[in-house]
Amino acid sequence: FHFFAANTKWLRVHNGNQYVRYAFVSLRMLWSSTDPNEFASNESVFLSYWQNKYPPYALYFEKTWIQRYSPALWAYYARGPALPSGDQAMEGYHRRLQNIIVSKQNEALDFMAKMLW
């Protein structure tokens, strides 16, 4: 998942390598919240924990994953049970795009668009 990878990468790059294991566990708990109320409760616990453990990470997380990217875009509760996660949909699109071979440099963009669908 991009969500988990981005967070653990941030910790590694910002001198928080010793916290990666803890981050993964707490991120999983937050991500897997089943409804907005449970998410709000888990978010409060998550932010409180990280504000005490490693404040720069708490600030990063809040600015990036709460303010910049709404939890409705990445949290489990925001999607239907039969739908793939956003990362899975993006990976499928990426793989499809990689498989399209445009034989001429000046082929119409419409051709590529048709191939994607």
C-alpha cells in the first residue's frame, strides 16, 4: 500500500527508523477503522501517541494524511467492501498504461485513451 510505504519512508528519511515497526502497527489500526466514528477515535489515539513518541512524524501525518489527503481517500471505511483500495486501482491503471505500446510518436492521444478503457 502506498499509504504505508509513504509513511514508513518518511520515518526512515527523517531519522525515525527506530519507529517504523511501531508506525506500521498504529497505521494499520487507523487505516482499518470501519466507520467515521471509529476512525475519529483511532485518529485521536494515533496523533496523541505520535505527538509524545516522535512529534515531527505527528506533524507530518496530520498535514499530509489528514489535511492534504482526506482520510476519505485512503481509509478503509470510505470504500465499499467489494471495492479495491485506491492503491490497487492505481496499480491496475499503471500496469495497463505500461502495456500500451504506441508504435508511432505522433499517434493520436485518442488512440491511447481508447486503449486504456
